[in-house]
Amino acid sequence: MRVTQNLNQGWKFCLDEQPYAFYAGYDDIDWQDVTLPHDWAVEHPFDESYSSGTGYARGGVGWYRLRFDLPEDLAGKTVRVNFGGIYKNARVWCNSNYLGMRPCGYSSVTHDISPFARAGENVIAVRVEHNDLADSRWYTGNGIYRDVTLEIMDAVHFVPQGVFVYCVDEQTLQVQWELSAEAEVSFELNGKTVTGSGKTGSVQLQVDNPKLWSPDSPALYTLTCQVLKDGQVCDSMDITCGFRSVKFDADTGFWLNGVNMKLKGVCLHHDAGALGAAVPKEVWRRRLQKLKACGCNAIRTAHNPPDTHLLDLCDEMGFLVMNEAFDEWEGCKNKWWQGHNVYPPKHFGYSDAFPNWHEQDLRDFVRRDRNHPSIILWSVGNEIDYPNDPYCHPMFKTMTGNNDANKPAQERQYDANKPNAERLAQISAKLVDIVKQHDPTRPVTAAIAFPELANQVGYPQTLDVVGYNYKEHLYRADREAYPHHVIYGSENGHEEDQWLAVRDHDDICGQFLWTGVDYLGEAQGWPVRLSPAGLLTTAGFEKPRYHHRHAMWANDLVAHLEADGTIFTNAAQVELFCDGQSLGAKNLEGYTAAFALPAQFNVLRAVATRGDEQVEVIYETPGDLASIALDAEQGESVVQIIVTLRDAQGRLVTDDALITCTLQGGELLGIDNGVPDDLTPYRHHTRSTHRGQAIVYVRAGSPAVLQVSCGDVRAQVELTA
């Protein structure tokens, strides 16, 4: 039978080159003790000498080592170690034996250690190299930043990612399998069982009137998969799946389970501020809960394979997913390292690995994620066609992209010595074919940056669904010119007109905002170290634009009142009262109303009306700090403590103030306030609040107590492991 063990505990780490650290007998007693997931970059101060693109975070060479025990009976067994993600150029050894290297830092990698595994103590060593800091346009992280697991299996077993479950219709599942050797198989779901035999094969399983998976009702089922040899079960595993149907139509947009709906999506990078790229599942859950509350129903994994925890939550919570593989193909993009669009750029990145590794990286990506019912689209690329970066074409003597502020004139001009954009269609067709070899059931897309040219060279024509980045003004003309193209906004700004271009046209499937949450990197210049493009800050707190978006996406009548007199609402009319006096009523054509306020006031009250519906919201000017509220959200691997400053009446005190955290027991993983230019090291015990709040991340011991003070005001909370 299959035995699976989590290997996140007990690792040793050294941030330095250690030439003999691969040797099983190496003395690592003085190395740092770490628990995975681990990202060493956020443990160190930001520095202007590093790259602005990757958030002024350090890189380097790091070594990880783990001693772990295996049982006595290993004869005939297969032993595998699975790494969820290592950034990057990861070389792995088992008991001094070299297993191989993977350049891509986002790929999940499995190593078969069976030839070298032994009963008793074993040693895994991992060397991580990230010296080319300007290798991305956003923060990448460093180290073993996702989970590691160990699997021990009998000789006959399902091969890695060897079971594929998909819907034939809304009550029939098709199950394909691949085994290590000839055997019988059994699949059971909801009391029904089907069997088969052979090293590979396929069977159908029908369930009467199953609950359908959707954002409003994300019904999930468990498929139990077994391998039988001579009547004995020799491998077993459970796969979470769901029943649903998906259709993209050029004229009517997106359909789920026969219901027409709009994709109200956001793009998400893979970091979480103070935690860097090592993001526990419970942190993603908190973020997704807030996005769900503002009307979001879709996630784009920008721009690389995500943590599987995020996809599990999308299954569980009901988010439709556009799952993206690459931001770069064989043509290397400009990478900013001295601010944003500051020339000259640097030219490192995935393009170095793409020619030799794209097929395996894409194959492994699709096979790893294809059983998630939340995934509705595979994306093979983001802005690969960005003008003159590096692809161009003589059809356009000058090309300007959506992000070309401060770009020198010569960089916008056609250059015959650069790669020809006609190459894009050739590569895309190959990538689409790879995806469909491993999942023919879902459409393939890409995010197009310059459809004016891309359509002329045939790139979108290789795709099933075409994503437009910031090109809403082309929707109508391109729908006429290319009537068979299914179009949606793969990347969009926050303005109301960009939503109206989707809302008011049945043939546009939806949009994905840039972004759902602020992210490290793509920084404008020192001391700013992150992009403030999100609805939420890196600390996971709502910005005013969050409430603006809620007004656009909500079906129910909603209203939010800011302290400056701005009201975000989907009402037809709103009236504002200041200390009991009406400041007038305004009829809304959009989603925003702004009122002029006196210099001082105590209470604002807004009344929003839509037909027979009415909602009322109040803002009260707070007094001085009187207390600190600590709201601890306990998770399996981390505790999130929301710190909120309040006055004597319990109102939020929005003035910034320095807080000090004292932890007894456990490990302080970081404090975040979401401020883009706050250079306080994340693991420092003090930090300023922002708009009266901050978040503290703790890996709790048992017991642990966190005390937070601000001046003479103190509060504490007990934490459990």
C-alpha cells in the first residue's frame, strides 16, 4: 500500500556555497533549523543594490539538508520524494547520489530515490542557485518554498499523476489510468464502483443526479482509486473531483452547467508579502474569502504554475481558474533592475531553459493540475507578443505596449535584427498540442498584449479562447473581423469603463483584474519594493478600490462610505448626511459618488437607494487610541493575528502608529502592514500600522503568547500549535 509522509519538518539550511554539502556524512550541526515551506529572501533586509523587478530582495546560493528514517522492509518498493516548488536551478542528492537538476523554479518535481534508499537514516541534500536576480519582472522567492512529501509504494502502483478524471457530461466521469505494470484497477465514487485491467486504460462511472460544481455551490466528490494484484490492494489513493460542464461561445460568452455568466476574475501572483513565496494554505484561504466577498468568481494564476494549495481552495470555495504556465518562451523579455522601465534592462529568465525544458515543464504542469474541477482554461503564455520585447514585425514601424511609459523611442521601432513575430504562432501551436496530449477536455488560451499584430501573424488563431490584455477598445472591431474568436479580458485595469466593456456585451466572457492582491516586485523604484495594483494590500486588507469593485460586481445592493465623503455603490441614488444635515442626493450613472465635506465632522451617514431597496452606511470620526484588538486565525501551519487599533468606543483608529510584538514560544514569521515603501525587515519585532491595522504571522509552539503594544496600550493573545 501507498504510504505518504510530509517532509516539511527538520531541515537544515545554509545561505552560502558549501562544496561538499551533497555528501551524506557532511557535518551540518551549525546550520540554521528551518521548517518548510521556506523562502530565505524575506528573512533579510531589502537592498537597493538588488533588482527592482524582484522587489529588491536578495538571492544567492542556498543549501538544504534533511535526515529522515525509512522502514526496514524496502525490498521491491518504490520510494519517491516530491518537491512542490524550488526556486531555482535545484540540484538534488539522496545519500550522496545525484538525482538531477531542474532549472524552472515553479515546476513540481518528483525524484525516484528507490535505488539509493536504505532502511534507517537517509539524507536528502538540495542546492538552490539564484544569482541572476533580475530574472523576472516580479518577486520569485528563493529556496524550497512549497511542500515536500515522501511516498513509499509497492512495485505495482499508479505512476505519478497517472489518473485523469474528467466529465463526459454532467453525470458521467471518464477515468484514465497509467500503472507501473499490468494489474487490475478499481474506482469507487458515491457508492458506485467500476473496474478495469491493464497497464493503461479508461472506464466510465455514472452518478445519478450529482450535485454540480459551481462558484455558488462548489460540490466536490472523492474518487477512491485502487490497484489490485492477485486480489490484493497494492496501491490506493483518493482524488477530489466534481461534476460540471464548461462552454465558451464566440457570440454568447462563457457558460457553466448550462448557465451563462461573466468571469469576474483577478490575477494573483504567488507571494504573500512578509511570507514571501512560502505561503501556507490558510493565508490563501483568508485572501480568497475576501475576494469572494467582493464578487470575485475567477482566478488567473499569473504567470506561472501555482501552489496546489491555492487550487485546492479554488475547488473548495468555488473559483473558476485560468491556470497559466509561462511568462516567457524562447525570446527573453526585458527585466527591470533599477526601477520600472529604466534602461538598460537585463536579460535573464526562463528563456534560458525554454528550448530544452518547456515540453517537460508544460507536461508536468498539466498532469499535476488536470483533476481540479475549478480549472476551466489552460494558458500557455502571458504577453509573449509584447511589442518589441523581443518580437516585432515589419508590418509595424513603431509599436507601443500597454506598459511603455518612459520607453526610449528607438525601443518602440521595428528592428529587423530582433525575432520575427511570425514565430509566435509556430511555438503556440506546439504548446497547445502538448497541453491537449495530456488534457483534451479544456480549452487553451494565452494573454495577448498586442492583438493588432498577433492576429495578423496567426498567433490567436492557434488558441481556443483568446485573452486580451488592456485592449477593451478593440473588442467590437475584432469581434467583427474575427467572428469565430472567443474573447475575454485576460488582464484589465480597475476603471469602470473597462468593466462596462464586459458587462454590456454578451460576447465578451469576462475580465481578470490586475491584480487581486498587491505583490512584491515590479517596483517603480527604490524605496518602493512592491506593486500596489491590488484590491487588497500584501497584508490582505481592503483598499478603497476593493469596495469600488464590490459595487461593480455585486448583485445585491451594496454601499461603502469612505472618510473623505466618497461612496462606492451600485445604487441608483445616494444621499449623504453630515452630523444630521443632508449634503444632497446624487443620481448615479456609474458606481461612485463624491461629496465635499467640512473640515471637521463627527458622523457621516449615507443612504443608498435602488428601486424599493435601501441600505444605510455610517462613518464616525474616531477618537484617540484606547485599546488593541487581536484577532487570531488559527491554521494548521501558521497563526494569522490581525492587529487593530481602536478608540474607547471600539472604532478603528486610522492614524499610523508603531507597534511592538513580543512572542513567547513559537516563531515570528513576519509582520506586514502592506505599505509599499516601508523598508522595515519583515521579521523585525516592530512595525507601523497602516490605516490602524497590521498582520502578524506566527508559527506557534505549545503554548505561545503574543503581546502587542503601542505606546502604553497593550494586548495579548494565547496561541496554539
